[in-house]
Amino acid sequence: MAINLELPKKLQAVQEKGHQGAAELVRPISRKYDLAEHTYPVELETLETLFAGVSAAGTFAFAGAEAFRAEENTKKQNVNGANMSALLNALEMSWGDCGLLLTIPFQGLGNAAVSSVTSKEDADKFGKVWAAMAITEPGFGSDSAAVTTTAKLDGDEYVINGEKIFVTAGSRATHIVVWATLDKTKGRPAIKSFLVPREHPGVTIERLEEKLGIKASDTAVIRFDNARIPKDYILSDPEINTEKGFGGVMSTFDNTRPIVAAMAVGVSRASLEELRKILEDAGIEISYDRPAHAQHAAAAEFLRMEADWESSYLLTLRSAWQADNNIPNSMEASMAKAKAGRVGSDVTLKAVEMAGTTGYSERTLLEKWGRDSKILDIFEGTQQIQQLVVARRLLGLSSAELK
């Protein structure tokens, strides 16, 4: 039986609207904010207003707090909903500029963390938030279980102490999702996530990082010094359940990893499209009717990269489709993130190489996409972390059994 890999009409409309916004509002200012790191892109407020209006109409979902919450739907099979819609939107926006996507107001990856571990009723008490994600610390990178930031219950408040680094949108977001431990002696199960207002006593933006890519997005170092928040600002069960382990907090990544994979897919597609134009202008024909070995070497390389891109795209769509259908997708989300992250780096850098001086100069955006793509293979879990997750799922081993 043939498999139909085309998007349904509803999602084609999402893709078209997202692409239109990227082409008309995002791509034109891409170079401007790449050259003006830490400058706030005021143009994105128009885009955020558009997103808010479309989301309120209930037509599409974007990467805001509501994007990843399950819809009221009685269907049991073949549902294409909010996860897929948010993913396609992220893909198209990243085709325009992934750094700008990361700094669109109220569309942060931290919002996915809020909606993935809280009910709509619980989230409503926070109001409209733009949430940054604060996980990484000076002492660790992708090993989320190594959190040393602490949260101590004192009466009706949690007192948070620690330092977080590489917080995307950390100086612009209204709130910060902070991963902290309730009790260091109890290991992973004691790690919980908390929603902390950015402009709050005890919260200090220490500095903004100078980066290789995604320069339109601010990346902050944030210190928490006896920051007190209401105890109901914890985003998960406050009890330390050693039997459940780390799964509750880590489930956040089942939603965010497909989004980051989609960002890599979007950036690499932009590079492929630009490279195709350059090759065709140079008189190199790319044919789908002849085998790769019977074509120009550059055409053969392009076909290889395009095939890699297609596989990462389909893996990414599958992980979002599973989420919409309440199918556990932890392994598939990591597969998509691993594949798309690696393909993104490979395609964008190879495009710079094949385009020669044009690719290395600022005459096109190819060199920028090469710089931007690297972070998409790192944050939300490095390539090695994704491979560990996949291996553990396939072998049925715990994180303690396979490190």
C-alpha cells in the first residue's frame, strides 16, 4: 500500500502562511540583526501581533504556551494538530532566520516547557508569558541531571539559588523556566522546573554572550540569589517520586526537540535553495532522471544533500505527528533532532564550500546559515545525548545502565 507523504490541506495553509511571514517580514531583516547583535528587533512585534491574532482565531498553532497542549478531540487516529502546526511554523520561520524566530515575543521554547508539564488551568494563573529556558550551568552542558541550582521551600515560597548560562532570550523574555533541585542527595527525581519572572528580586542578568551564530537572539547568563517565588510556581508535582524518576521534567524535550529539528530543517532548506540557484547560474544541471554518477560532481553532491534533507524532514514530521496522536515520541524526537542537527551543519557548510567565494562572503546569507546551524546540533541536547536516548529506548536500558 502506498504511503501519502503530502501534508493535509490544513497544514499546507499553515506552511504557506508561515513562509509568507518569513519571506516578507523575517528574511529581509536577517542580515541587519546578524550585524547588530544584542539589538532588539522591533520589527518582530508586528509578527507577534499577527501570530496572536491567528492563534486566537483557533486556526493555527504557533510556538507559544498553547501550541503543545492537547486539543479537545475525540478522534483516536490520524490527528494532525497543534504540535505539527507549531513545527511547520518554526520550520518556515527558520527558513527566514532561526535567530529571529528565537526572539519573537511570547514564542519561546520555554513556553513549550510550561504547556508540556502543566494543565491549561494551571497555566492560566501565570497569564500571558514569554518564557526562556534555563537549564545549562557553568559546570555542565547536555547532562541535565547535573543541575546544582537549588530550590528550597520556605513557608509558601521557594527560594532559588544558582547560576544559569546560555539562556536563549534570557534578557528579553518576561519569565524564565528554571531547572533546580529540591534535594541534591536524591538525584534526578528531585529536579523540578519553576517559572520565575525575569524582573524579580534576586534575578540578575550577569551578561550577554557574543556568539558564532543566531546573533539576532540574545543569550544570557543569569544569576539567582535568594529569588523567592510562590510555591505554586513549580511546573510539576512538588513531591520527589524516586520511582517515577526524571521523566516528568525530561518530557519537556519530547516537545522541544522536534521544534529544534524543524529549525535545522528550515535553515538547511534555505541553503539548498540558494545553492541550487548558484549551480544553475553556473550552467550545472541537476537531473532527477539520471543516476548521480552520470552527472556533474556538484550535481551529484547536491542530490546527496537533498536526500539527507528529505529524511530529516520526514523524521521531524513523524515526531510531531506522534505527539498530536498521544503516541510516546521520546525516541523519535531524539532521532529527528540528531538527524536534522547533523544534516543542518553538513548541508549549510557544504553549500558554503560549493559556492566558493560567493558562499564565504556576505553577498549571500550562505555563510550566516552555516554559522547559525551549528547551535541547532547542540542545544536541546547534543548529538551524543540524542544517540544515548535512542540507544536506551532501543535496548530498554536506563540512564544508569547506559551512559
